[in-house]
Amino acid sequence: MLERIAGNRELKQDLKTALGSGRIAHSILLVGEPGCGAGFAARCLAADYLYPNGGPHAEVVLRGQDTESIVVRGEGASGQIKVEAIRDARQNIQKSALSSDAEGRVLFIYGAQNLNGASANAMLKIMEEPPEGVMFLLTASSAAAVLPTIRSRCAAYTMAPVRPKNVPLPCAQHNRS
């Protein structure tokens, strides 16, 4: 599924190598400006992690509809991620039964820059002692905007924006004397 990510060749190769070797970090932070595809990349990584052989279940992960994933997003105009949302996700990921065909479970935190002190502390409790087979996939618009305590526990990858195929590259203006 990682091949479906536009551009970002080095990112895809790094993630594939880590998955293939079994040495993927249990907490991944995908950083990219809004619209660059960090959320889609997180779902691609989750699909490859949960279902290494692909198939219909991996497609369900890409659509964000699988039962092996828990999603947390910010609320309201501020997009702040409340501590209650993290506590609920933490409880659900610890209590959920692993299906027979998935390799693990995934907790998505979309917009990790919107974790406040209380929600970040709740998140740290589970990141420091993760349940077996759980991967944490966080996205953020800026690594610097993610609280240092969270950022330090993640392997961070930066998504490069990809120019649409129909948009020409800007031409450099040359002054001729």
C-alpha cells in the first residue's frame, strides 16, 4: 500500500525497509503541511503493517473503516484533542480483541500538534508501555508544533508536497543585459 503514496520515494523506501526487517518503530510521526497526504500515508502504512499480504482488509484500512484501528481527531474550531478522547482510545486499544487475520492494531492521532498538556500526558502513558502489536501513527502539520515529550518517542518522517502532474514547474526569470 505504501506504493500508492505519491512521490516521497525515500520515505516509502525507509518505511518499507523498516516493515520488512520487523524493526519498525511502534510510534511514527508523519509530518507534512495540510493537503500533502500525511493522513493517507498513515493509512497506507497501517494497511501494510496490519495486512502485509494486502487484500480486501488492507483496502478497508485505506478507507478508514477497519476494526483494527482507532482514530482520534481534534474537536471544534480549535481542533484540540481532548484528554477524554485519548483516555477512551487508550482504553479501547487495551481492551480490543485482535482479529485472527490482522498482525496488530493501530491508533491514529490525526493532528498531533493539537494535543494539549493533559491529552499528551494521557498519550504518553500508553506510548511508554505499548500493548503488544500496537502501532501509534501520528500526523502533524509541523514537528516543532508537537509537544517535545510526544515527539521524542516517535520516529519522525517528513512528507514532501507533490506537484500535480498538470501543473508546470515555475520558470525562472532571467535578466538579460
